[in-house]
Amino acid sequence: MAMAMMRSGLQAALRRGGRNASPKRSFASSAHHDDAYETAKWEKITYAGIATCTILAFNNLSKGHPHHEETPPYSYLHIRNKEFPWGPDGLFEKKHADH
Amino acid sequence: MIESQRHSYHLVDPSPWPISGSLGALATTVGGVMYMHSFQGGATLLSLGLIFILYTMFVWWRDVLRESTLEGHHTKVVQLGLRYGFILFIVSEVMFFFAFFWAFFHSSLAPTVEIGGIWPPKGIGVLDPWEIPFLNTLILLSSGAAVTWAHHAILAGKEKRAVYALVATVLLALVFTGFQGMEYYQAPFTISDSIYGSTFFLATGFHGFHVIIGTLFLIICGIRQYLGHLTKEHHVGFEAAAWYWHFVDVVWLFLFVSIYWWGGI
């Protein structure tokens, strides 16, 4: 029963192409108004998200990154079995020499 | 085109792209192995193979778009098939990432004595999940909101709004990738630093790769929306991109909670 309901629900979702089909939307005239309303709503949510991200980004970037102390050369760190085709170090692994 | 057609299915024409894509994949694989074993011409064959694959992808999808728009082959029934196909593709992607989460939990839930019996391993300085990773979570959620905005704009027939919404989605995606790049560059560990580095960069790296694919997909949708390809009733390409984007978003939420947050304590 539950499986059959899920299956018909999935098929319905696929047929309408991910579009919400609540009963009030089956009228063409109201459907248009609904999407316009939803467009405006999600536009506002997007702006709120962008504003939050901008504040958080400035907050994060102004902090500067912490410096980690050197660790003993444990055998499971900085593993090298053979040379890379382009040389001894990984492309993004210069930090071992720099810091 | 075919006068006698009495059904709504799309019988595709013969195409050279499956064989050209296969040859490109063959050259990429052989070239990749040759390159990694320092054979002469390995890098050339690898590059040729990749260029071949990229070319095939471009012309194949160009053909699909022509079949959809110009030739009008994408009937309701064909659209349904395309959606089923894309859902199955995303299911296969879920299984792909499942494997990396399995590797992560296998290594972190019972850390071996070789890494000090603790997680994160002794000597690994982890990233603070509440700095860039949390910011990136909000960025991806915001771009998820922006793609929903674009969807409703398309359904409401607001063509310009939809383009703006897709531009916002893509910009947020690019900012996410930028922050990930910065984080990778500043990370105190690399992929060769213990099983922690291996599982961390395998999972987050493949996620980043998927973000880049999703961004390209959304850029294509934005261009097609601008060109008027997408209509209220027919916008399967956009739907697929939106589903893909939400999938990438959900994978990030799992990465954030398990690898960055739980795995960093």
C-alpha cells in the first residue's frame, strides 16, 4: 500500500516535472498568481541569504588564519612512495617546504 | 520528418558521438596510465583524449538541444523518459559518494594504532568547521534558494527574472568554489598526510568537482534561458540542473556534518 502510494506519487511528480500540484493550483488563473508570489518570496530569501553570507565572509576573512605548530615526522604523514610525473612534490603540497 | 510516425517516442538518428566518446575515453585511460608511469608521449595522449571527450560532450549535447528545440522531438513522453534517466543518474551519484563516506567512517569510527588510535590522527591539525566550511554551507543553501527563485520565475513566465536568478545561483556557486580553493591552499594537511588527508580530500575534492560540473550545467541553463529555449511548459534541462544542484547541496551538508564537524572534534 505504502509502496504503491510512493510509486504513484513519484510518477505524478515526474509527469508534472517537479511542479507543485496542490489542488488550488489546478486552476490556470490562480496558478499564474501563485508562481509570481513564489518568485518574489524566493527572491527575498535569496537576498537574505546573500546578505548573511556577505557579513559572515567579511567576519571570517578579517580574522586571518591560525598558524599550526610543526608536528613530528610521523611515518603516516607526508607519504612518498615514488616521484610524481612532474617531480618530487604534489602540485598543491609546497606548504611542507614553506611553513 | 517521418510522415508515418504514429507514436510520441523519439527514435534517434544514427550519431558518431558514442564511438568518438569511447575512443576519447580509451585514449584518456591509456594516456593516463602512460603519463603516470612516465612513458614518452603519455601526456600528449592524455591531453588528446581529454580534448576528444570534451569535444564529444559539446557536440552531443548540442545535438540534443537541436532535437529538443528546432526539431521538436521532446514530446511529453520523451520528457518523462529524460527525467527518469536523470533521476537514475543522480541515484548512481549517491552510490558514488556513499563509497567515500564508507571509507571515511571505516577509518574514523575505529582508528587504528598506526595513526595513534585517535581521530583525527595524532599530528593532524584540522580546519575549524565554524569558519569557512559553515560559511560555505550558507552559500550553498543560498544558491539553492536562488535556483528555486529561478524555477518559479520560469513557471511564472518572468524570463528576465529567471536569468537574474540563475546569475545569482552561478555567482554563489563560484564564491563557494573560491572559498574551497582558498581553504585547500591554506589547509595544514595534504592528501598524502595519513588516512585523514586521503579520505578528506577524496570526499571533499570529488564534491568540489561536482560543484564545478553543476555550475557549468547552471551556466548553460542561464544561457538557454537568455536565448529563450526554456518555456513554462518545457524546461527539462533546467529541472535536471536544479535537481543536480540540490543533490550537490545535500552531499555538502553530509560532508559538513560528518567530516568537518564530527570528524574534526
